[in-house]
Amino acid sequence: DTSETTFKRVLLKISGEALMGDQGYGLHPPTVERIAREVKSVHDMGVEICMVIGGGNIFRGLAGSAQGMERTTADYMGMLATVMNALAMQSALEGIGVYTRVISAIRMDEVAEPYIRRRAVRHLEKKRVCIFAAGTGNPYFTTDTAATLRANEMACEAIFKGTKVDGVYDKDPMEHDDAVRYETVSYDDCLAKNLKVMDASAIALARDNNLPIIVFSLDEPGGFKGILAGRGTFTRVQ
Ligand code: UDP
């Protein structure tokens, strides 16, 4: 129930790699289902949920262009990869009784709804999880920027960035035992110290609109719900 949290509408951003499990590539359905259950537990609290999922488990524009592909074409392929991930998440969520809409920034009406802001807001009001696919629809952007853009447009109170680690550290905690996690960190420090939170355009867009980014671990069972209820460890970028 909503008394467990102060949040009414949030956006969950996960990378495509969060869906690949230990396979190293593509989609791992049990992992998608696990994350879907995390989303359901927050949905059950009455929170309105937007999602943006990356595409890096399938294709990244930069990787394609490094191998000689034309950059914008490679980026469109990356955006299409995010649509596949969104459809996988839709299937997993609906399999456990959560109604969803996949809303694509690139028109493909047989597969997903086109992005119409007021319509998306209405879906949220009706407690449908809105999965925003195809990034911003523009090459040279990332799904981090898409997440910040949609969170602003949907008037979300915060972006929840689910990662492998439980926050933002002063150095890579996977490599350094003495890495220290920030409780809070400013947007400007993220940019100046090049902390690995989101890419610079996404952080700047969040900063300019006072949109907090909460970085937490998606590997922790019950973690997403806990963070929304004010428990667990995380970093708040503000
Ligand atoms: N992409 C893009 N414009 C966008 C969002 C994504 O061109 O607005 C492309 C870009 O090539 C990117 C790929 O889609 O590499 C996958 O997205 P991203 O790298 O953000 O995925 P993640 O790292 O979160 O899995």
C-alpha cells in the first residue's frame, strides 16, 4: 500500500545487460522475470512506474561504428535492440498480472504504441507500467538520456537507476577494497569527477530540472521495494 512509500511516480532505468544474466549476451528469461517481480512489488505499493531499458545486451551503436558501420545506422540498430528488451519485459510483467504498455519513440504500430505524452500519462494514472522503448528516437543519444527525458516529461519524482552495485563510489568498488560509497553526491561532482552514474548529457538534463537520480543495486532481492520504502543502501545524486 502507498503508506509504505512517499513516492507516487518513478522511473526505473536498467541497462540491457541487466537482462542477460550470466550468458554474456542477449536475454535470459529467468533474469527478466526476476526483475519483473521486483517491479511488481513496487507496483503493488500503488506507485506509478515508468521503465527505460537499454540495449547493450544486444547491440550498441558505438561498438557497431567502431567496426566500420555508419554511426547513425548503428544507433538505430541499438534503439531497435531496446524494443526487443522492452517486449521481453512486457511479457514477463504481464505473465505475473501487471498491465503494461510498450511505448516506442520510433513508430512501429504493430508492435508498440507511438509515444504520445498525454496518452502515456493516462496509462500511468490507470496504473499501467509504461515501458519506454527506442530511446529518444535519435542517434547520438543513450537510454540514460532517454530515461531522464521521459522522467521529466512524465513528472516522475526521481529516476531509480538499478545497477550491479549499491550506489556511486569514489572509485570502482569491484577493483578497489577501499572504495567509498557516497550517500549523496551533486550533479556537478558527477560531471567534474566523471563518476560512472549516467552519461554527461543525462546528468546535465537531470540537473537542469532538479530530477534526483537514485543509484541502487538490482541484484539485492527486494532491493527496489526497499529503496522506495527508504531502506537499504543507495546513493542519491541531487
Ligand atoms: N541509442 C540511440 N539513441 C537513444 C538511445 C539509444 O542511438 O536515444 C542507441 C545507441 O546506439 C546505444 C544503443 O541504442 O548504444 C543501446 O542503448 P544504451 O547503450 O543506452 O544501452 P545500455 O548501455 O543502457 O544497455
